[in-house]
Amino acid sequence: MHAGYLLTVLGLICFLEGLPYLASPDYLKKWLIEVVIPAPSRYLRLFGGVLMVLGLLFVYWGRRHGG
């Protein structure tokens, strides 16, 4: 893997992860307190697993069909 691709992916991850904190920090804090914290751990684990599989599918699709 080229270092440029890795840095691009890491940069996009940082950008997308930081976007909610910049765009609406008050709403994000409210949402975390009301929705995420009370959620059972198994639901959060399932959600994280689904996101990871989806992410791997996007990477595969992008590498396979994106050139």
C-alpha cells in the first residue's frame, strides 16, 4: 500500500470524525447523553461491527471498481 493512500484515508477519517464536533457540539453532547450513554453495550457493539463491515465493503468496492 502506498503511504499516500494511507494518509488520505486517515485524513478523511479525521475530517469526518471531527465534523460533528465542529458543526454542532451542543447537539452532539445532548445526543450522546440521551441516546448513546443509555444504550446497552451489545447494541453499541453491534452498531460498531456493522459500521466496520460497511467500511471494509466500501474499501473493497473503491479498490476494485474505483481504479
